[in-house]
Amino acid sequence: MGTNPTNEERIVQLESALQEAQDMAQKYKQELEKLRQQYADDLFAERRLGKELRTESHRILHDYEQLRVQKGGFGLKMLMLSGLAAFLSGVLMCAVYFIFLHPKADHVVAFERFRNAHLFNYERAISEGKFREVEQDLEQNLELPEHAAIRPEMEFAKKIVGAARRRCE
């Protein structure tokens, strides 16, 4: 039985192709093993890095909490000091107001308002001898409710104007 030379060539080609395929399979197997090892190393490095990051994050949060507590204590102290300073300033301002700026009584304020509104006109009218006009205006102002607090002063002024009128007549 003879073999055909073309079949033998074909067998040799197939054997060499088989050998190349086996070599390639071996090569791919080695590359796959190398990739598996690299994946395992990368996975280990990633887990180690994740653990380090969690540890660092925990440390930073712990440091932040400590700093916040420290600053919070400082802030509370400053808040109390500023509140105390504001209270003392308020007390000092009230003391200055009552000691140096004496609040005026209602009748004093009302009389100042009445005097500012009418004094010039009364002086002018009296200097011109118009005593009765001044007395009548004083009488009208005695009737107003806003002048109730200064009624005694206005009656006093009316009596003085009346006395001056009687003396001049």
C-alpha cells in the first residue's frame, strides 16, 4: 500500500500545523496563567489599597471629630464671653443714659413743646400790649387734652399775663 506523496505532504503539513497549534495553546496557557497571576496581584493590591483608604478615612474622621469638639468648646467659650460683654455693655449704656442724660418727665416734655410753639408769639403780643389775646389763647390751650399735664403752669402764666395787663391799664 503505498501512500500518495501529496497525502504525505499533507500529513506533514497537518502535523506541523498541529505542532504550531499545540505551541500556541501552550503559549496562550502561559499567558492566561500570567494574566491570572497579574489579576490576583492587582486584586490583592486593590484590597490592600481599599483597606488603607478606609483606615485613613477613619483616622481623618476621628481627627475631624476631635478638632470639631475642640473648636466647639472654643466657640462656646467665645459665645459666652461675647454674651457677657454685650450684657455688660448694655448695663453700662443704661447707667450712662440714666446718670448723664436724665430722662425727662412727661409734663416737662409737654411744656417744652408748648413753649416752643407759643413763646415767641406771646412775647410779641405782650410787647405790643395785646394782653387779652394772650390770655384768650392761654384759655383755649387750657382746654386741650394734650396740655392736661401742664395745666398748672399754663394757669400760672395766664395769671401773670392778667396781672401785667391790669398794671398796664
